[in-house]
Amino acid sequence: MAKQVIMAVLVILLTLAGAFALWIWRTMRRAHYTLPQAIWYFINLTVNKLLWRTTVSGTLPIGPDQGAVIVCNHRSGIDPLLIQMATERVVHWMVAGEYFDYRIMAACFRSLGSIPVGRRGVDTAATKQAIRLAKEGKLVGLFPEGRINTSDELLLPGRPGAALIALKAGVPVIPCYIEGSPYNGSALGPFLMTAHARVTIGQPIDLSSYFGRESDREVLAELTKRFLKEIAHLAKADSFEPKLAGKRWHPDDFTAPDASGDDGSEAGTHSPADNHSAAGNGAGTKSSSETGRGDDEPRKAAAEI
């Protein structure tokens, strides 16, 4: 009897292992994932379904080889993992460097092609990488708020990094809205929390009429507000009036390099205390101490933009 039970358990385990291997193989072929990416995708799918009970409304409305910039509200450090549920394509998120201090999260983000943003100052290298990936037909994800929103406001004031990167890369912007993402003030906390997260995908915003105008302050401001307005629309808050972060930002503050890096500028680093991603601050804005934009509000570490 004991032998029969053991054999039955082994058969079940082998069947599950075979099904998992088949799923990984089919996912790799269909989505062109690497093996580590396929494994992390499976883990992310499992955690989203069982722990965070994530539901997605809509799919990313873009071709399989077309580049785009994804913009979204930001309520938790695991927001990129929620957005990943909307597509089988890899989304290259610009992620605050402090998340790479945790080995498990660092391994996940690296395998998924995330772009780490330096700890201090201007991270030109991260900006160049984001522009290059979008130009190559990849998906780049940013949070216009620049940090996790722990306030009662629907959205924090926006930073023009997403507009700058999209214009430089010549790609559309896709707005998304997340509701119910778990957060307790720590980077690892959401993995110990249950939730009922909901992701809503919007329609792509065509920026072709603005191409070549990425140095125009008014264009960057207009587009940044438009992105925030579209996110608010997905949240059914059409009356929301978006604001821009700071009063003294200017295109001259930005590093808007060619993806080739011919400008010769060096990448800086980014302080987690600032909690602005390079793109969130305008894809390479100067720090608040340099521009005179002091901000007394505590800044929770966040994924980029």
C-alpha cells in the first residue's frame, strides 16, 4: 500500500514537472523569452494570481515588434510586475537602483531587462539605454510621478522624462492605471501581503506631430500633463487636473542624448533619498539641489518615473 502511494505521488510530481517544462518551452517560443525570463514570468504569473489576485482590463494595443513607452501611476514597488501581466513581451522598466540591493529582486529585474537608475545625480547611461531600447522596438516602462505615491491624491505632479524619451525614440506612449497594488512602506513588504490588484490598459498616444520638438519646454509640459490626464481617465477621474513637478524645470536641465551616446556625457548616479528616477525627473534632470527645487516631502523609493 505504501509503495502504491509513493508511486502515485511520483507520477503526480513527474506529470506536474512535465507540464511545467512544456509551459516554459511554449512560452519561450511564443514570447521569445530566455530561459530565466520564462521562469520568472511563471513565478510572476503565479504570485499575481494567487497572492495579489491581479486582473487586467485590456491588452497592450501595439504590434509585437513596435517600440513604445508605457506610463502608469505608481503606488507600490511591485507595479512593474503587475503591468507585466498585460503582455508576454518584456517591459524594460527604469528601476531605482536601491531595488537592486535585494538579491532576489535584483535577479528578477535583471533577467527581465530592467534599467537600473544610478543613486546620485544624473544617470545619462540609463536614459540612453531607454531611448535605444525603444528605438529598437522594445517596450520601456516609466512612472511620470517619479516616486511611489503615498498621498491621498490620485496622482503626484508629473515629470517630463517619459515625453522626452518617447520623442527621442519616435515611439507612442501607452497609459495604464493600477488600483489596489499592495504596499507597506518597504521594498519586500508587498511579497508578504495579499491584495486585489487591477490593471487597466489605455490606448496608445500618437506623438508623431511632436517629433523633433523634445527641446521645447511647452511641448514636454503639454505631453506630460496629457499622459497624467489619460491615466486619470482610466481611473474614471476625468475631472482630475494634472500638475507638473517643480516650477523651474527646463529642457536645458535635461540630458537628451542620442542613443548612440555621441554627446560624450557621463552617467551619474541617483540618491535613493531623492527617490526620483532619472527619467522621472526628466530623463536626466539635475538634482533638486542644483535646480533649486527643494522638496520637503518624504520620498519613498520607487521604480523609475
